[in-house]
Amino acid sequence: MNRPWDHLLLDAHLATLADTGAPYGALAQAAIGWKDDRITFIGRMDALPDAPHALAAQVDSVDGAWVTPGLIDCHTHLVFGGQRAGEFEMRLEGASYEQIARAGGGIVSSVRATRAAGEDALLAQALPRARALLADGVTTLEIKSGYGLEPDTERRMLRTARRIGAELGIDVRTSYLGLHALPPEFADDRAAYVALACDTVLPALAEEGLVDAVDAFCEGIGFTPEETRRLFARARALGLPVKLHADQLSDLGGAALAAEFDALSADHLEWTSEASVRAMARAGTVAVLLPGAFYALRETRLPPIAALRAHGVPIAVATDLNPGTSPLLSLRLAMNMACTLFRLTPEEALRGATVNAARALGLADRGTLTVGARADLVVWDVGQPAELCYWIGGSPARRVFAGGVERGAARMP
């Protein structure tokens, strides 16, 4: 018997995150069905057009569990060599960032370890981290380069990111973060490195289909607005969207610069001015909050949440998973931190890890449970959606579907 749908879940509470006027876009006593990788039905069970087993090849009851869109981690540095736990100890003993860097630590230490690792080694190190995010409900993942800072290693990082998506059956989006740090071999000629990144490396990687977006670290210890603008102009010429690490440690006008280039997102934003927030609002640029880095670095200046709300800037939440300043393996914990540290509401945090995170990646086909959307969804063992931000730790994800297929949710060993 040919059935129109592949899978149908019954007896669900749906947090659709659609703009229905109800909190969370909630729908009770509901069902959700899909065919291939697209949602075909969302609604109350009494609105199903036929008997469940006549509609779908596989029919399951979730016994009143909550179902949300798959979570989207829209800012990670997940692919890297080695780790920097020793620096964590040094910071706790009072060492500054500059002291750690002079001792051979910081981003440069990750660059050394990443350059020394082959592609298979990078994949073997990255997969457990990606599996931890998948087990936590993440079905779309952004991964940046930026720990190679030379063509071959940047290429290996981006190829590894693509392999993670194929291995786990989730969608991985890549960002070229060539202007992340100045590599040691260009310590005395930063202009030559900027030229290499803009004029040689980015075009080559884009030609190979390895780049979905272009990113930079615009900061006093990173790259200037003028250098960032040069990279973004090249990205625009190549037809690639941009994102920006902006205003994390100081206000260099990074968020406004991002808006100038119609950036998908500006990320961090602790020092962003209201004028820059207004520029983001006009450009439709998403604000990506990264509470893991705020927490790990024990920062005290909060992002301008009230201004973002007042000007209608969409707010996303991400892990910023990286070896130095946010070794965070749980997007749900990032959501909890966004609530406790930044005072987001649980609904804002969940929207930040779904519909607004999708916008931060330029993806219009996910982040909500709506007909036609990608069939990315999570069945949760919770009694209400706020629990996804309320519990600190734990493993409430019962089932994770990415592209309509149930994916493994193996825990970290």
C-alpha cells in the first residue's frame, strides 16, 4: 500500500515556533507528518485527513511529549587540533590573556596543533564534539575555519566540516574565518597576510565549494575595521554572505560595519552601541549571543539586550564551541546561560536556537515546525518548553530527526 507520508508522530505537544500568537506557537493534541525531508502536516490529530496508518508508512505515538524544531548551533569553531585545558588552569591562577599568549598559548597554540593534524585526525577529534551537540538536539551546525591561517590547513578544516555533516547526517554550514588571528610567519607583515586571505585563499576555497559564508574577528587584538571591510568586499564580489565577530572586547563599530555589508549576523556584541543596533535593525542582521564565552572569560559587560528588543533585532543563541574561550558542548546549556546571564526569556532563548539561528545562517527552510519546512525535529522528555532552558545538564532529547531521518544520539564517551 502506497502511503503519502513517510512518518507520522501522534499525541504530541508541538512548540512550532511559528507566529501563531500562542506562546512558543504551541499546539496541543497534535500530530506532525513528513515525506522525504519536508514536513507535510502540522495540526491537531482530529484534523488528520485520513486514518494514521493510511497516511504514513511509520506511525508512532510520543505519548504527550513536547516536539520542537531541531536546534541550530549557528556559531562554532568545532574543528580544531588539540585542546587548551592548561590555559584554563593558568587563567584560574591569575594569568592574563597576554601572559598566556607570550607563553605560547592562545589561538596560536591551536593553530600549531591544527596545522600538525591531518584531515582524518581532525575528523576523529571533531566527531565526538559534534555527536554531543547532536545528542543535545542540534540538527544544523555552523563550523568555522580559522585555526589554519594558511591555505592547506584552512582547506582541511573546511573539508573536515563537510565530512562531519555526511558522517552524522546533519546539515553543516561552513564559514571561512581567515581573519581570525595573525599567523606567526606574518608577524612583521600583516598587510601581506590580509592580502593573502582576501585575494588568494578565499577565492580558491570558494571555487572549491567549501565556503558558505565569510567571517572575521574585528577587534583590537584581531583585525581592524578597514582590514575587515576589505575581506567583506571580496566576499561580496564572490557572492558570499558575511558574518562578524563584533564588539566583544571593545566598540570598534563592528556591528555597524557588519550591517553595512548586509551581514547575516553580528556575534558577541557586548560593547555594541545603540547606533550600531539601529544599523543592524535596518539591515536585518541577526544578533548572535555567545554566553559561553562571556561565562568562560568572566566578562561583566552585558550585550545590549534592551536595545536589541526595542529595535526589533532578531536574537540568536549559539555555543561558540572553541578550545580557548568557550569549550561548550551543549546548546541547551548556552540557552540556559542566555537566560540566567543575559535575562532572555526561555521562549526567546528557544527561538534564538531555532528560527533566529536559521536566519543567522541565511536558511529560510527550518527553525519552525510548518508545512514545507525541513523535517528537523526533536522529541523531548519535558513537561513544558521552558524546561529546555531550566534544567542545567541532563539528556532530555528522546529522539532527534534530521532531514526526516532519525539520527544516532550517542553520548560523549
